Amino acid sequence: MNESRQNHDAPQLIVSYFDVMRGPSIFYGHRELKKDDGYEYISSILDFIQIPGLFQFNFNGYHTQNLVFEESYKDSKRSYETVLITLLVKTETKNVNEYLETIKPIISHFANDLKNKINLPKLWESNKENDKSFSEFKKLHEKYYRLILTYFSYNFKALRAEDVNVLSVKYYIKRERLIQTINSIVLGENVLVLIKKKKNLDKILLDFFHYIFQSSFKSNLMIKRVRDYKKAEKLNDNYSIVGKRRFKKAKLTNEIKFVREIVYKFYKILNPKRSLNYLKDNLQNLYELSKKIHEYSEKKEKRYYLKKEIKGYLESDNFLKVKKNLFRSLLLIVENYFGKKITLPGDLFAEKINDLYR
């Protein structure tokens, strides 16, 4: 048995419900649930946790991301049912919580589609083999399960440059959109990239972003087709949207100019593998340098820092010349990604000038 199989099994997407007349019932999982799959704990969740919302629950080496919602019915005998969606992962990997956080919006969209597209009372009573409502449910379940598996690979699979379809990325994603996406990620924002219908483009893009960020910035990134976004636009309020028409020519408010420079060069380098590694290496350097500034500021708490002081620290430690654009980019990342504002003397002077004119 290989190491990856020992460390983590493929996740399961399980739908359960609590009927006021019958109690908790597990309705469907991607594969048949066995005793060692922890299904008895899922029934316990339904017994004790019936407050709507998202939550994590861990037991016996299993990690779960759950969403509870209530469905009300006109039938007085069954006034409501509590529905539970559970993503079940068995893994020893440390970054499982990051994966579960990434999955939250996917589960929310799945719940939204269940409520709006499936007749749930009819579904619970369905004959699974022949019923139309079950066929519709299974199709919906498969759609979201495939997406969950893609993100599972994105978080746990070690990709090689050869696994990434660089030519498709360059062909389908224009420079400005890639700049906006990477810019938002390095500033610590949630990012939703909208794409047109193209087979496997979502997986191609996830592999690409997984590879270039695997040693640097952690991101909450989603890829979605435009039509799916329009159906549930309100669920994406906390995301920076890349791909909306009105944002095509929008100027970034906090643009990392260094990102623009390396993305432009990425498109100019003709060799796919070389261009991919060029982008990955520069993003890793950007991360490491901004991390060093953050660590330095944590050790030496000051009201303000001298520019030459920080540049001198970086240059002596890394044997490189920190240019003006790169330095400004690093300070923006430290403030937005790491949450630490680095104040320079010029910033204090600007504040005093502003105070005079208030």
C-alpha cells in the first residue's frame, strides 16, 4: 500500500436527515457506509446538533465539515426536517483544517441546490433504483463530489510541473485576469475565478494554482462557471470575483506591481515548464521575503521603521538587491496577508499633513 493511501482516504460526501417522526437517517453516501466509516457518529450529530449552520466535528481520526439546514413543509404531521450534509475525511495530514475551510463554500452551494432543485420530502420516500427525484439528486451529488475530489487533490497531492497544462492556462486566462487573481491571493483575499464552459478547465486551473503556490501563499480559491455563479451570487459576497465583465479593465486598488512584472514575463517565456517554474519561484521568494519582514517587525516592535533598516536586513540575509517596486510590494503583503502594518517615517509625515487639513 502506498504512503498517500495510508495517510488519507478519499473523502465522502454524505447526506442525512432528521425526521420528526422517525429520528435520524443517513440517506446517501458516495460509497456504501460500513461500521469503520464512522456512520454511527453522523447519526449522533443529527441527534445533538440541530442548529442551522456550518461546523467541524472530529472523531477517531475522522475530520468532518458539516452543514445543517431546516426544510419546512405544509404537511402538519411533518412540520420540518433537519438536513445534514457531511464531508468525511480520514487523514493524518496536518493541513486537513485548511482543506475543510476551503470546502465550506462548496457545501453551502450544494445545500442551496438541494433546497431549490430537489423535492426533499419526495426524495426521502423515493425508490432509489427507479425514482426520478433520486436520479436528479444523484446527478447533483456527483457534480459536487467531483469538485470536492478536485480540491482534495489540490490540497494533498504533490504535483510536478509536467502535470500542469500551462498552454491551456495561457490560452484561456488573459494576463489581466491572472494578475488580478494572484494579486488577490497574495493579499490574503478569498478569490472566485469565473470561467466559461470548457471541459476540465476548472481542474486545469486548480492544478496550476496548486503548483505555483504549493510552497508559499495559502489561498481560499474557487473556480466556477459563470452560469453557476449567477444562480447563487449572494453566496459569494466574501470573495474577490475575477471574470465579471465590469471588472475586466478595473484598476486594482492595492496592486502588487511585482506580481504584474512576473506575470508578464510568465506569458513571454515560451517554454511551458520554464515559465511555470519562473512564476512559482518568484512567488515563493515574494512570500519568504515578506515573511522575514513580518518576523523582523514582531521581534523589534517600533512606532516606525526606517526603509534602509528593513532593506538592509533583507539584503544582508538573502544576498540580493531589493528594488523599489519589490519593497513596496512586500510591505503591502505584510500588511494585508500577515496582518501587520509597517509604518515608515514618510507615513507619519503624511498623517500629520492630513491632520492639518482636517
